[in-house]
Amino acid sequence: MVDAQFSLPYCVALVLLGVETGPAWLNRELFKDKEVLSIGPRVKIHPDVKSDEIFHNEKRRISSRVVITTDSGDSFEETVAAPRGSPTYPISENEITEKYLKMAVPVVGLENALELKKFILEIDAQQCVSTLSRLISV
């Protein structure tokens, strides 16, 4: 599953097929899905000289450039100066909560996810972690 998370061909395939990001990406059925598997080999990864220069010369800032070339030869390009959630491109507390709920609810249910969120946000005041164990047990 960790390999899937960090596999660019796998992630590109799921995006192109419209699979919503989240726990569904780790569905074992997708790992052997013929349509997903047919896209992966068509994804080519090449280093981007400018992104490498930025990384080495600007305090390890991560940027990226993606170029998509269709079978008909059309080309689409996008460059991102910094990833979401970085100091350059921060995300709001609301976005963090939305992402957390999107990931947690399918695994532990809405009630446990909300209780777990409250527990974690008040972690410094917690006297015992047994509640944590109960909330993450599925």
C-alpha cells in the first residue's frame, strides 16, 4: 500500500480514471484493475532541471512540472512552485479538517472520527491514551 501511495504511474491512473483521492485509492482491487494497469506503463518520469535547481538553491523548496502529451500529440503543462501545505502555499485549518474527515470517516466512522479529532486537538490535556486506542480500533 505504501508503494501505491508513492507510485506516480498508479496515482496518475487513478486521477485520470476519476477515482476520488482518499482511502479508495488503497482498495486492493484497484491494484490489479486492468484499466489502472494499462495506464501505468504510459506514464514517463523525467527529472526537471529547473525544479532541481530550485530545490538545491532555494532552501530545498520543492517545485514540480507536469507535461501531459495525448495520443493525438496535444500537450498540456502545469508548473507548481511549492506543494500544498508548505510555508509558501499553506492550507487552512478548515482544509486540514476536511482532509482528515475524508480519510478518517471511511475507516473509523463519523462519530469516532469527530471524537478522535477532539481528542487530538486537546492532546496536551489528556490524562490517559486508552481513549485513543478505543477510537482508532476498527
